[in-house]
Amino acid sequence: MKAYSFGPREWGLLAAAALLAACASAPAGKPAASAATPQPLQRLDIAPDPRQRDLIANLLAGELALVDSDTANAARHYVDAAQASEDPAIAEQATHIAIAGRQWEAAHSALLRWQALHGDEVGVRQARAMLALHAGADDAAFVDLAWLAHRPGSSGWRAVSQALLGAENKTAAALIFERLLRGDAATPGNALQAVDLGNDAQLWIAVGQLAMRLDRSDIAKTLAQRAIDRFHTPETYAWAAQVKIGAGDRDGARKLFAEALRKAKPASGASARDDNARLRVAYAALLGDLGDYAQASAVLAQGPQNDRTYAARAAYLAHGDAKANKAPIETLYRQVLVESQPRPPMRLLLLGQLSELADRNADALKWYADIDEGADEWFDAQQRTAILLHDSGRVAAAMSLLHELEARVADEAKSLGEVFLLEAELRGGKGKSPADAIAVYDRGLQALPDDTRLLYARALACESADRVDEAIRDLRRVLELKPDNADAMNALGYTLADRTDKKTEALSLIEKALVLKPGEPAIIDSMGWVQYRLGNLDAAVEQLRSAYAKQRDPEIAAHLGEVLWVSGRKDEARQVWEEGRKQDAGNKVLLETIKRLAS
């Protein structure tokens, strides 16, 4: 929140007070000035102003309380400052601080002062509505919110959104929102009968977004369709597609994006290029989510290109089957290669990455070597170089480069941690002993003791090496440092369920992780696994089926197959395992599960 800043009047008073204090305490031992020699301040008769002194003292105390995150005392001091000041900005700040800190009595006092000083009417009405919402006075809140909603332009609806989204009672807020759209004269059953948000397409979209955040997807859907009917613009089609994505209708969203691109006007200026580019990016993101990476890249290939567009296209192709079908990679490589020179570092990095995808590793090393050390892309290029050296069998050269890189970035915690993570992956990955990786993590954590990335990675390596107690210790430390880390919660919950008898704690952790990341397949898989460990086979199958539907992962297939097997549905289990084998025939968890149960 923005703190009130002292104006020239307040700083002038502070300076005068400091000067008077300095004159009142002359250094000991220094002769007093002669009475016959008039001193400049002796001619000034400054009457102390207790009101101004209280104002400054309260502002300073309020600022210090904000620094300490003590909103209760900050609100109290700012309200006292507002009572001593004629400046509506101080009363406004006091109101905002009190509301943010849920200091409702103080907020009411500050708002009364703000109103008395003739403050900004939009802000006063918004604050008054927020206080009414807190008090459960929905009709009073509606009066002010309706006034805001009928203001021309979008500023009024922005204030409405902030007030409704800040309400504690989301159900009441949603009902007031519907009432604002319905209008007093409309039939209660017809939520949108009277709504007319004017001729600003962005306002229709913004109000639709508010509907989504208030869990009124039905209203958002109606607003989106009306916006399309009224404006026929690419952005309204794109917003309607987002609404369909939220409702799980990805095919419908895909059709709307395609229609939006069809209706988009040819680029004729900077704004048109920007609008169409944003639309293509959104459509490509949807296609990527659907796994259609080639089409996502093709959508981005339309229209003007730049280094960022090229990089996004390359990223989608890399996610797809680039090794089997190199034609799109080769086409993109040639397009980037003929771009004007000199080549900026971002383009050099992209050329190196495209060379890797095309199995031209020697070319990739040359492109990476061309990136100057001062460029932002230099660090990434060095990491890619180390990977290429390692994968080509030049392990000593790769490790030497990483150790040199470690020394170069020793004062940059984020980059240094990434170097240790990469070295550990190269030393312990692809079936190698996790002990080598753990040794690197140990060294990294000596330099960065509280790096949660290294702690988490070491925990996974320890679990793989059957050093379960150490894995649990590291995961608990991650959660001490980052209590809302859903991945660490999930990993700890899964480990406790799979390797210990602490099943109840495991369930609690995974439930919390799902609240933080609802719909995450890995966490749903863990939920299914802990249910299996608790003996709840039906619940386990339900959760694991859901996880497998979201992500066809061989480890999830291993878990689902095991629960089906134990439940007596062995043919179905074999079918799931076979699907998992097709995805990754060498998956350790899948192979161990099949060997243990079906051999």
C-alpha cells in the first residue's frame, strides 16, 4: 500500500523543530553569546502549535508501524493524524490503511473525516460500500456501488470490483453483483435483463472477469456471448474462449479462437500488430495445453515475427516430437538464420537451441560461444554448453566448465544454485547412482544453506537412495522456509504414506497441497496413493483414475494398475500397465510394480 508522503509544510516544520532543538542545547564548555550581540533566533517569537506537532508525530509513528507490518497501530496513528489535519489525502490514507488492516472502527472514523474534508467522491463511496459490506448492510452497500457502476467510463466498475472482491462474505458480494447488473426495475429471475455496459468492449470483458472471480460463471458466459454479438472483435472472441476453457470446454474455446483470428483485421499499424499478436499467443497457449504443439507453433508463425516469437515457436516444437519430425525445426532455423545482423544475444541463444533440436551439436556450441559474457543470455549458454559436452562424452570438460561457472557466479545465489542443480543432475541422472548427486547437493548447501531448490532436490535423491529419514528432514526444512510450498507438501505427504506409518499426517499434507494446487495430477496421484495405503481402495481408484486422465504418466499408471490389481481387476491393471510401458518402457517405478505383482 502506498504510504502518505510528507509535503513541504510538514518537512518545513520538522526542519524548524530540529534547528530549535540544536540551538537549545549548545555544546558544554562553549561560552554563551554576549547579551549585547542579538542572535538571529532571538528576534523570532515562535508559538508552539500542538496540533501540528501531534500531526507529525502521528504520521511518523504510523509510518514506523507500517514498516513493522503493525496495521492496528498504523491505523490508529493515521486516524489521529487525520483528525489533526485539514488535508483530505491524510484522511484517505488513514481510511485505506484501516480497511486493509481490518480495523473497522478506525476505518469508520477516518471515513467520516475524509467525507468532512470533501475528499474524492469515488473513493469515499467505495470505502463506504466496503464498510457496509463488512457490517452486512447490503442495501447500503448497493446504493454506493450502483452510483459507481453508473459512472461513465470504466473507473466506477474498477472501484466496484475492488469493493466486492475485498468482501468477506463472497455469497453476499455475488448477489449484490447480480443486482447491479439486473437493475432495480428488472425481474429478479432475469439476472442480466437490464444490463448495458455501454460501447467499451474492455469494460464488458472486465465485468465478465469479475463474474468469474465471484464464482458466477453463468453470468460470465452470458456477458461473453453478448460482447461477441455486440462488438465482433478479436478480444471479445478471445475472452469468450477463456470462459469456455474455465468451463472445461476446450474444443469450444478452440473454435472461438479460430474465429477470432479469422475476424482479426490485417495488421496495418503498431496497435493492430500488438492486438493480433496477443490473440495468437493466447490461442497458441490453448493449443499447447491440448498437446497440439505443432499447431501452436504454426499459429505463432502467422503475422510479423521477432526474436520472442521465434523463441516461443521453438519452445512449442521442442515440447512436441521434434526428434521424429525435424522439418519444422529446420524451417524455423532457416528463418532465424536469415534475420538481419548483427545478431543479438537472444537470437544467438535461440540458434544454439534450434541447432540442438536438429542434432547439430557442433553448430550449437559455436552459437553459444558467440554470446558475450556481459549478456543476460550468457549464463544459459554456458549451462547448455556444459550439457552438450557431458552428453558427447567430454565429462571432464563439462565439469571443469561448471566449476568455473560456479566461481563466476559465487555472489549470485539464484545462478549459483542452478549450477549445483545442473551438476547434480549430470552426475546422478539417467540411472546413475544418486549418491553422486547427493554429494553435489551437500556441497551446494554448504554455500547456500537455506536454498529450498537444493533441499528439495536432495530430498528426492535421498528418497531414491532409500535414505528416507534424510529425505523427510530436508522436506520438513523446505516447509519451514516456505510453508506454502505445495510441491514440498506433496513430496513429504507421498513419502510419509509410502515409506512410513504416518499415514494421517500424509493425508493432511496432501489435502493442503491440493488446496494450493487444485487439479494438479501429481498431487491427485499422491491422494490416490495415500488412500490406497489407508485401505480405501474405491477412493484410491477414483483419485488415480482422475490423475491418469489428466496426465498419462507411467508412474501414475504404475499406481493405478497396482490398486486395480489388489482390487481383483487384474485384466484392467495389465491394460493400464501396458499403456504406461508404451509411454516409457524403462520407467523404474512401473517395471518394479509389474515385477512385484505380476511376475
